[in-house]
Amino acid sequence: MKIAVIGAGAAGIFSAIFLRNFKAEIHIFEQNEILGEKLRLTGGGRMNITNKRLSAADYFSSEERLKNNLLKTRWLDRREELFDELGIKYKWEENRAIAKTENAVREVERLIRAIKKQRNAFIREKIKISDIQKSGNKYLLKFDNKTEEFEFVIIATGGMLKLHDMGGREDIYKLPIKLGHTITKTRPVLTPLVITNNPFKQIAGLSFKGVIKNIGSKEEFNGDILITHLGISGPAVLDFSSVFEGSSCELGFISGLNENQFKDEFWKLREGKNYVRTFLHKFMPKSLYEWHLKKCGISTESTIADVNKEKFNNLLSNLYRLVLSGVQRMDYSNAWTTQGGVDLKEINVATMESKLNPHIFFAGEVVDMNGLCGGYNITFAAITAKIAAEAILNYSK
Ligand SMILES: Cc1cc2nc3c(=O)[nH]c(=O)nc-3n(C[C@H](O)[C@H](O)[C@H](O)COP(=O)(O)OP(=O)(O)OC[C@H]3O[C@@H](n4cnc5c(N)ncnc54)[C@H](O)[C@@H]3O)c2cc1C
């Protein structure tokens, strides 16, 4: 029996390892010369594999109900077992699990060595599968003017448009489309945001703990925000890019104190020579409060008693609800992942098998589901690879 795994990214590599005890030939096809190219870049080169805080709310899909059903898998709570099975040793940094080696390249090379040691596995790099056809109970994969037949196929081709210069959407999703699958709307996410006439240009390089959200929305993203030459980045911004709509958003610069508390604390210091700058310095770095004071026409030498109500209200709204317009996501070359992909309606989410084509499975970013930054996407690749591998093993029982 022969199983094809198409794509040696996180999901493909994990699938091959999860199938290591299967009595069948496992052929892993990768178009690139470098296996797991994207995985080598993860976690700032340190590979952030999962997160302590993990629930369905941390993932996005156009099929909310099926997303929740998929994540009911027992492997979500048992994800640490999956990483143990993959041999990835990790350490906790707050909520994030980082590879113990802190070296994603070394980790990927170890995973590839593990596959090469598997007696049932064959890594076939620099082969792009250009077509797939059903032939009786089997599937014919086409590459380099050749065809090869397989009983089972795991499609783990990812969703990135730029990293491997794979061409357009039709090219990336060519195989699922060929099999009759629908591809939902796709877009790059976990990207920094670019702001036209970036108002923060002068303070690029600075970071702070802030809050970002769509205007009028209750869904807020809290955490580190980094000012860049082009706009804003950092974990809170990358996460927000998954839900960002339109061309404006609201940014808050104070975390841990709501507006009313801020107001109370501020006016409490009305008596005496309390500088506004000293008060603001409790919440943000000097160049950031100076930027705000300048924007609101408040001198850095002003005391709290010097600030009139109008200027204070202006300062308060800038600190808590600064509206940024002319905002855009960056493109695929700066994105960590793709939102959208193979429609979950056409996949049995309990097995990751195609509902349209028996023995075809999906794993990883190729499907219409993506997570926040912080280990959620590698976890998703591991969970779906495990579900697909188990379902294939169950077929042969
Ligand atoms: C800079 C960066 C940092 C990141 N950091 C993290 C992090 O710390 N934690 C986290 O959880 N996630 C992180 N991610 C996201 C994570 O890398 C992806 O979610 C994950 O790699 C998706 O795995 P995948 O196997 O589904 O897709 P991919 O890794 O994209 O792999 C798909 C593979 O399929 C191959 N392929 C495609 N079509 C064909 C074909 N027709 N024939 C043969 N081969 C084909 C591609 O060449 C590719 O190698 C990061 C992403 C980036 C870009």
C-alpha cells in the first residue's frame, strides 16, 4: 500500500512521523529543495509550537460550527503528547512553548532525520505534484510527465502565496480544486499593518503594551505593539490582522487601567506640582508620551492643574481610542499564515477526510482555518496531521 503526503511543511512532516508504524510506503513530496522552509522561520527562529491558553476562540474559519467541532478533538487537550511523539522538546515561556534548542532550523533537521530513519518513509524533494486524478479506488499523482498511484493522499500544501513563489491562488489550491473542492476567500493574516502617512514615523522602533480593535467592535487585542517605519506591528497587531476589516481601526495606549480609573488617578493629582509627563511615564516610554502631549497641544512642562477639561478629554480619547485611518494589512511576503482555504463543509472534521473524495485527507494551513500567533498554527498542523494519520490507520484495521 502507498500513501502520498503532498508538502513537507509542518503538517506534512508531522503526518509522515505520525504514520511511522504503518505498514505501507509513505512518500512525502516537496516542491522545494529545502524541507519545512516556513517551519524553520517560526517563533523568530526559536519555534513556538503551542500555547497554554488555547481554545476554539483563538482560531478563525468561515465555518464557525465546524471549526468548533474540529477543535473538540481529544488531541487539543493532549497536544503535549503529540509534540512528545514528534520528539520536540520544549520549555515554557509564560504561555508559550518554545523549542528547547531555541533553534527552529535544528529542530526541522532533526525531524527530517527522524523521517529518513523511518523504514516506511521516502522523502522526495524538488518534486511538484502538478495534477491529481481519481482512478478506481486509487489516486494518480502527476509530476514531471510521470504518474504514480497511491491508495491514500494527505494534502498538506499550505496556503502561502509568496514564501516559495508558488504562483497564484489557483496554483496553490490546484490539487483540491482539481478534486472538486471549494476554496473560501483567502487573505494574508498575522501581518503588520501599514498606515498611509504614518503618524508614528518619528517614534519608529518603540514598543508598548496596548490595545487594538475594529472601530465600534467589542473584540479587543491586547499585548505588545511595535511602532515601525511603515505603521504598527507586534503580537497584538498580528493577531488583530486576522479580524481587521475596512481601512480604519482604534488603538489604545494604556493597558491595565480603564478610562474611568485613569480619569480618577489623573485628577487626584490636581493639587500640587504634579507634572503630566510624570503621570504618563507610569504607562509608557518618554518618546510616546511626548508624542501624545505634542498631539494634544500640552507642554511637557505642564502640571496636571494646568490642563483644562477640553485638553484632558482630547488626551484621554487619544490615549484610549486613537482612530487610525489609511490602514492596510501587508501582503503575503510579510504574513505568517493564510486565512481561508479548503471549505470545512467538504471535510469530515472528525477524520480530516474529504467528503467528496474518499481516501483524500487534508492537514494544516491548506484548510479554511487559522490561529492567532503564539504557537496556534503549528498546533493546528500537528492536530490535523494526527487526526488524518489516525483515520488512515483505522482504515486498515
Ligand atoms: C515568519 C513566520 C513565523 C511563524 N511563526 C510561527 C510560530 O512561532 N508558531 C506557529 O504556530 N506558527 C508560526 N508560523 C505559521 C506556521 O509556520 C504555519 O502555520 C505552518 O508552517 C503551516 O504548515 P503547513 O505544513 O500547513 O504549510 P507550509 O509550512 O506552508 O508547508 C506547505 C508545503 O507544501 C509544499 N507544496 C505546496 N504545493 C506543493 C505541490 N504541489 N507539490 C509539492 N509540494 C508542495 C510547499 O512548498 C511547502 O513546503 C509562522 C509563519 C511565518 C511565515
